[in-house]
Amino acid sequence: MKRALVFQHMDHDHPGRFLDYFAEDGIVPEQVRLFEGQEIPPLAPYDFLFVLGGAQDTWQEDLHPWLIAEKQAIREWVADRARPYFGVCLGHQLLATALGGDVGPAAEGEIGVFDVTLTEQAKSHRLTQGLEPSHKVMQWHMAEVKRAPQGAAVLAASALIPVQALAFGDHAMSTQFHCEFTPQTVAGWSSLPSYVANLEKHRGEGAYPRLVTESFPLMPQMARMTRQMYDNLVTATGLRK
């Protein structure tokens, strides 16, 4: 059995549809609840690193000192060990900062369904082969990657945020958008008042049912896009023989 290490930054958060992919490939996820003070274990025994989103910002090391160790672990995993990595939202921003890029507040955040378009670099990159040129995606962020790390490829952009997806070599990939969200994820927010309140804070009263109505018909295409990226990654890295 293979093992995936999952860095978790918020309660009730999980890798969503990636859990189905892990199950199919015989990969068992093990979550580290960094926000509760759980320590990062030695990396050597693991086969995959998945880094989730979160309400924290990458520069808040004074408020969240564990971010220092997390960035070090990501750097060791991606730059030194060159092992399979996928990050979403905060996990995308942490990959950028861990490898020397810059992250800061977005001029305008994205919360809800937005369009992203593949870049010229993506057309020839191994990790984005088989993808359509543009996609509807789920967003929930108020920060962005301002400068990609040296040697990284920018694979997607939106009208507001130019760095929507990154790759480092053929073994590490991240998305600003939440490609892990499933219908079950979104439906589950109905029992999490803090999630609904935060959504309505940014999108107004009734934002949650509106988002459900808009996003549910788009979920099959989002799933196809995510599956293709995951398949490309595990094939390129030899994780799936």
C-alpha cells in the first residue's frame, strides 16, 4: 500500500474527489492537522504529498509558526526529493513561496464559479495534456501568487489572477482554484454555519443556495478536468505503473 501525506489547515477540510483517486491507486491518506499543532512526520516513508487550502495566509508566520516547518517540508519534498505533489488554494500559494516565489493579497478575490484558461506553456506541458483550453472552476481565495518561482511553469490564468496553476517539473502541480470540491463537499457546507456565513459575507445574502444551483451542473466537467490532471501527474511520476 502506498501512503499520501495530507497537510490540513482547517477543520472539516479534506482532499475531496482525490480521495476516490487515491483509493483506486491503493494510496492511503494520512492527515496532519497542522492548525492543531500536530507535527509533520519524517517524509521518507510517503509516496504523495497533498496540501489543502485554508483561511491562513502564507506570510502569517507570526500568527501560525507551523507555516515555517510546512514550507520547509514542501521544499524538501518538491525540490530535494522530487516526489509527487498536489496543492490547492493555500497549498498552491505555499508551493510558490516554498520554492522562492511571492504571494500577497489579491487586488480582487475570487469566490464562486469563475473561468480559467490554459496558458501557452500548458499546451506542451506533460501535466496539462488532454485538458480543454478553458474551464469553469470553483474559487475561494483572497490572496494570489504574485510571482511564480524560478523554474516553475504557469499553466492557467483567469481574468483576475494570472497564476491559477503551477507546475514544477513533471512531479509537482498546484491550482489556485478548488479542483478537489465535489457535490458532497458543497452540500456539506449546509451543516457548517461558519462556511455559509463566510460565503454570504463576500457574496451577499442567499449566496450559498445560489452557488449550489450554479455549481452542481458543472461538477461533471470539473471532475473530468481534475481527473486528467491527477492521471497526468501519477503517470509522469511513475506512481501509477
